[in-house]
Amino acid sequence: MTNSASTIAHQAPTIPAARNAVQDRTVPATQQAEGFYQRIAARNPEINAWLALSRERALAQAARIDAMAARGDELPPLAGVCIGIKDVLTMTGAPTTAASKILESYQAPYDATTVARLEQAGAVLLGKLNCDEFAMGSSNENSAYGPVRNPRALDRVPGGSSGGSAAAVADGMAVATLGTETGGSTRQPASFCGVVGLLPTYGRVSRYGLIAFASSLDRVGPFTNTVEDAALMLHAIAGHDPMDATSALHPVPDYAASLQQPVKGLRIGIPEEYFGEGLDPEVRAAVERAAAALRAAGCELKKISLPHTPYAIATYYVLATAEASANLARFDGVRYGYRADHPKTLADMYRRTRDEGFGTEVKRRILLGTYVLSAGYYDAYYRKAQQVRTLLTRDFLHAFQSVDAILTPTAPTPAFRLGEKTDDPLAMYLADIFTVTANLAGICGVSVPCGISSEGLPIGAQILGPHFGEATILRVAQAIEQAQ
Ligand code: GLN
């Protein structure tokens, strides 16, 4: 690896730096891609962030971009930027497994819209990233292909479910990555790994090609080293898609340009329910410092209340499991991936394929979801959770009448140890306490690094915004970033 290629790969690479190096031909795209592949070869055995590499596709794209640069063509916005894709998004050129045995070596026949849009914007797609199986988890320990280690502290989890996506950016194995969220899966791992993770508004980004977990909650969002990069990534993937009927027609603003506007005068809500019992004192102190930085930048801080917050975890785990139990019915050994050997009957084939193909947490979710949807329990659980979801959404709609954005911790603690919560699913679910609310309400959110604990672990601040308020929350996140 040359010195300049290793510079791009290791030191918190940014999109403008990578693209400029392609444009002025100091580090061509092919050399950048090779630099990242060498970094991955050196680091992945320990971190386990990558499940598959799409070398041929990546190098063909890099060569195309370099040829454009050599001709002096105008380069697209992500020209030569090396990006990794969470393995719940379909992509040709590498297997798509959702980190499940049931999709072992499954080759998707098409690209997810977000994947296709990144490549159209000039990105070089390096490969597929590890995650919790079917994105179900908060620590990346539910992957059928082994856990991911947090590059900032190898005995710690990277968070989940997009643990590989967060770890790859944090460790300089990609400039940026795509993750997904159903209940916190970009923001929580971003906070654990010390990078930026964005949850776009529901409908802002197409879900076409995202393997469904809970369709009313699932979203795609980027991981980056800087807030500006998150804005650039969002711009590339956002917008209406005729292949996803839930994608919005709402126009896509120039998010990076809007970062130039000052945050002065913005009203920032501080919800009391997010600063109570169970919050690690060092996390609290770091988020309070972020609040002080916003005040110093001219924001007005306002105490607010989101009174239904205590019901969010229960509501989320009823609705998400209900939808999962329906979505995962398609994995039956007939249409995709793994099939049990020598089945005696059709029913035996279904039963054993699902028994052998799904991991423990996925089975737990299917059982829970089937239970809450079953006759006799539907009204008590599923319908009730839908009603509470409406109340949680109204909390936010009410709050956003008097504030422009809301500041909270992203997670109650810094990254926990591998194995620490694996025997206690409820403790694991509680790690999502500050993040699932935004998924339920459909609003946008971002996690930005705001400090380091005494043990050297990253801490994230979360900024939540109203529907289609991405430009505002990114501005607030950048003000926190600049105060670090
Ligand atoms: N940790 C949450 C869960 O296990 C959220 C996962 C996600 O956002 N994909 O369901």
C-alpha cells in the first residue's frame, strides 16, 4: 500500500477528501479501493465487520471513475468513495445473507435502490457488512457468522444491529457505510463506536431491497466520520422510488449546503424522561456538555416532556415482533437459501428448515410476534401497542410545536462487554430505550460523538427532529461536532 492510499484508508476518511484525491488523481479510486481491501485483510480477522467482499464489482467501478477523472469529465458526487453495505440490503456481486444461516450464500438478483443510487453517484461498493441476524439485536452478537468487536475497545460490542457498518467506519475500513434501523440500529452502534449515524424520516429513503424485519419501522441510514458526510450520503440515497410505495414525494434539499446556516436561534428541547434513572453519569455529563455547547452557539434550550416514553420499549417489542413474524414467513426452504436435508414430507421440510436455519433470537421474535397477533391476544397486545404508538407520536408532534429539535443521550451507557447481556433478552432490549421512540413516531434522528468515558469509550448525543427535519438535526449535530 502506498502512503497516500493508507492515509485515505486509516485516518477517519471523509467523502470530500476521498473524492478530491480521485479528482486531482493523487490517490485514484482503484488505489483507494486496494488500500481499503488491504486494511480489511489486516483488520477484519479481529473485528469481523465484513461478511463478503465484492472486489470485482468494486474494482470495475473504480476503474470507470478513474477513466472519467483521466478524461477530465465532471465527476459524480461520491466519485471513488469506498462504501460498505449492511448485509440486509440486497446487492449483486456478493451474497446477501442478513447474517442468517437461512440465507447462507444466497445471491440476490437485484440491487436495493439505496445500493444502486450510491453506485450511480460514483461510489465504490466494497462488500457486505455483518449485523445481527435479520437486524434483530442491539449488540451484533446475534449474527450467525460471529460477533463484531468494537474497534475502540475489543472486549466491547459495537452495538447493533448495524454493528459491522459502525465498526467498519470507526476502524477506517470504509469511508462510509449503509446501515438500517428498525429500532435504533444506526444511532446506537454509532454512539458505541464513536461515529455519526443517521435515521432519516420514514419514507425519506427507499426500502426497496431491504430485507423486511418490521415494515412500518424499517429504514436505511448512513454511518460516517463526519456530519457533513452524513448529509452527502443522505442526499445520494434520499428521494421517491416508484418501487417503494411508502417512499415520499417530498423534495430532497441540499443537506450539505444547509449545514452552512448557523444554529443560532434554534430552540432545542431537553426531555426530562431521557435523563432519569439508569442513565450512566458520564453519559449524562457528556450530553450536558453538548447542550452547553449549543447554548454557547446561540441555541435556546427548553425543558420539555415526552410523557409516554416509559411505554416505548414494550410498544416497540410488540409491534416489531408482530411484523417480523409475518415478514419472516417467506423463509420456508422453497424460495430462498437454506433447505434442510432429506425432508420426509413438505411439513417436515418447512419445520426443519426453519428450525435449523433461524437463530435463537429470531425464533424468539417469531414466537412473540405470533403470540401478540393471535386470536384472543390481538386486542390486548397488538391493538393496544398501535394505540400507544399513536400517543408516542403525538408526544413528539406536540413537542415540535415549541422546539426545532430535541437533544438526548443516544444510549443509556457506553458500549457494554461482549457476552454481558446475552443471557438476558430484557436487559438487551432496554439498551434501545432512547432510540426506539423515533422509529415508532416516524421522525428523524442522528447520533453524533460528544465525548469519551473515563474508560476511553465513545459517547453519543442524539438529536431528534420532526418529519423531514433532517437539515435541521444535521446542523445541530454539526454544532456539537465542532465543539469536540
Ligand atoms: N435492537 C432493536 C431490536 O433488536 C433494534 C434493531 C434494529 O433497529 N434493527 O429489534
